Amino acid sequence: ETGVTQSPTHLIKTRGQQVTLRCSSQSGHNTVSWYQQALGQGPQFIFQYYREEENGRGNFPPRFSGLQFPNYSSELNVNALELDDSALYLCASRDWAGGAGYNSPLHFGNGTRLTVT
Amino acid sequence: GQQLNQSPQSMFIQEGEDVSMNCTSSSIFNTWLWYKQDPGEGPVLLIALYKAGELTSNGRLTAQFGITRKDSFLNISASIPSDVGIYFCAGRRVLGSGSRLTFGEGTQLTVNP
């Protein structure tokens, strides 16, 4: 168990709706990343937050947005849901601190399975 | 988005056999990582490689960071039924004060008892 918890585990939404997914990072981890994993594919990087600011973004439109809170918990918000947004959304945290930061490993949660109908 | 080329896509083997899978890229990565994902769970880190040419073992698992920094392989020796799952390679570059992972498409491993 990595200590990264995500909620909810499953969610069904209708096209056009908005959704908020939540992540509680492992204690002491100050960097959180979000990934989208479509069925049968590897995870795709959405964005990363460090010290409550977005710090790196993948090839995802602006309707994907996020927040990181002072306690290092995080949210992923998706507006105007599309059918292709159906996927497993993974949160990952790491401790970016000093010289160990580049090599600190990512710890993934078990994800939120989002289905858009 | 950019993907790593991971092969094979799937493998069906007998318990006790050795397994080898690899990952290639047209770009250089500073770190190579291998993850395993079981159904309903997130990826779990198996091995991390930080230097070109590095060979690292974790129990029955051995992985190498290619000299060109564009490839990596993972070997599993004497497979057992609990090795079943999807194995992903991932490459990491450094991006500002953080980093992001680029994943391969995965290798589905089935082990027959």
C-alpha cells in the first residue's frame, strides 16, 4: 500500500457534466501528478502540482484543471465531459526535496474509474 | 502524446519459465522505470534505473538502462503465478522543478501453473 488514496473509486457521469476527483497524497509528499489511463493503454500525464502551483502539463485541453491544497491533497476537475474522457484517473505523489528530488519515486493511488455516458 | 514502444504486447508462459520484455524510444530519458499493475489497482514501482548502462536486480527481476538512454529491458526469472499482471516501462525527463513520466503501452503477462 502506497499511502496515496483516491476518491471516489468509481463514478458515472453524463456527457457535458463536470466532475471533481480527489486525491490524498502520501504524508510528506509535496508534488502530485495526475494521469489518465484509457482501457488497454499506458497512463498519460495530465499535469503536475508543486507547492500548490501547476508545474508541467501534458497534451490535455484547459477543461482539465487541478488544485493542490496546503496539506498536499489535490483535486482534478474536468468540465464539459466527453465520451472519450472515460478512463481510469490516477493520482501519484512524490517528495521533491533537495538532491533526492530528481530520483524520488512516484507512488500511485488505485485510481478513480470514470465512465461518461 | 509521445509513447514508448513496448514489446511484446502480451506473453503466455508456463510457470518456471523466464520472461523478457523491452522498451524503446526515439528520445533520450534520464530515468527508466518499470511498473506492474494488477486489476483494479494503480501501478506499483518494481525497479528504477538512473544511469546509462546500469543493471539492477530486485529479487527475480532484473532491468537494464540502455547505453544510448533510449531503451530498457526487464527480465523475470523462474516465473510464478503471482507474476501475472500488466508490466509498464516508463521514462522520465527532468522538467523544471519536477518531472513527468512517459509510459509504454504495457505487456500483459499470463503465467500458466
